[in-house]
Amino acid sequence: MGWHEFPLVIFTVLAQCAVGAFILLGALMLTGRLEGASLRRLNRPMLIIWILMGVAFAASTLHLGSPLRAPNALLRLGSSWLSNEIFLGSLFFALGGLFWLLTLLDKVSPLLRKVLLSIAMLLGVAFMYATIHVYMIPTVPTWNTPFTPLGFFLTSVMGGALLAQLLLSLSGQGQRLLAQLLPWLGALAIVVALGTSVAHAMSLAGIQSAIQSAVDLVPHYQSLLIIRLALLATVLALWLFALRSMRHQPLVLCASFVLLLAAEMLGRNLFYNLHMTAGL
């Protein structure tokens, strides 16, 4: 298995986790359950979201060969899903980061804060939507399936929920209702991911071109898939354990998130290695 698309692996996985966490925490803020001192405590660890976004975009420029080529990715804005993805992702990064900074410095009114937050959340959804459509290519039968949007969505839910709970725990708010519900949301997403991964592997047998079959694209595909599934199962076990170990919760959640990133990056690299075109 090659790692030639590793910059895109980093970009998609980290961005999806960051967007997922921002949307989940944003929903908590919009309900009014995070205000005043609670919001200020959360804002500091929320810097992690923007660090992940920064690393994601930095990695994406490596795929272009040179960061100086980054502006060229916007040349077909409106007609290319790739250009739309970069544009919407940049807007989310900028507006979401502005919301975070103004809130951290307490330089924004509650009404304007909610407006900025709502727009940033919508941009995050649009960014993820565009990312999915970048890979829904009719001439690439291994990507142009329902498993692609489902897999990207599950990464956002699993990574977002785990990262959101980690940030709440780091801010001393690990016992909040949402923090207690997040593991069950993540558990559901992981169970679905386990099932869909197996279903996707089985579906590859029916995809072939005139010169190759999808099942032959990645040597040891089944073994690598088993490793990913084992990592996800370990993440689930640690995540649920964190509910009972409040004293060590931040450390356990951090370890879980690292393992989740490893699992999703492995799975995403398998996805890129399954690239094949229809016909000759």
C-alpha cells in the first residue's frame, strides 16, 4: 500500500474531525448552556480545533507540489468541487477562527457571537459537503458509491464527538450533559463504521474494469482493514472507560483521539489506494 496521497489523508481526516467538534460544541453554545465563565474556560482548549485546521490546510498545499500553487486551486470556483472545497474550507477557517478569537478576548456581543457561530457552522457543513463531492467521480467506480459520503460523515461524527468531549474535559466540564452523551453518539458512529467497512470491503468484489479488479488494488487489504477495525474497537472501549474515570479522563480521551486518528488515516489511505478508472 502506498502513502503517496498522505497529505490529502491528513487534510481530510483532520479537517473533518475539527469541523465535527466545532459544530457539536457550537450547538451547545447556541442552546445557551455554555456562557460566561464556562464559555471562557472552553475557549482556551478550543485552540486545538484551529491548530488541526491549520495543519490540515498546510498538508493540503503539499499535495500541490508547492504552496505557491495554492491560489490556482480557486481558479474554477463555482464550477469545480475542488475549488469550492478550498474556498468554503478557507471561509470556515477564517470565520470560525474569528469567532473563537473575539469570544476569547470578550470583544463581541452575545447576539453577534451567535450570528458568527451560526454562519461558521453552516460553512463547516458546506465545506464537508463540497469535500464529499470532490470524490464522487462517475469515472472512478471505487469512489462513486454511497460508502464515500457515509465514510466522510462518520469521520466527522466520531472524530468530532471525541474531540469535543476532550475539549470539554480539558476545560473542567467533562460532566456536562453533552459530554456524557457524546460517547454514546460516538459509539453509535463507531458501530456503524465497523459495519459499513465490512460491507464496503465485500462490495469491492463487484467492481472491476477491463484490465483490473478493485479487490486487487491494495495488497493485504483485508489485513489492513482488520487493523483499522481493531483500532476503532479499542477507541470505543477507552472512550466508554473514560466515563467512569473522571480523574484520568483527559489523558484517556487524548489517547483515544490519537488512536482514532490512526484508524481513520489508515482507512482514508486505503480509500485513496482504491482509486481506479472505468474502462481502459
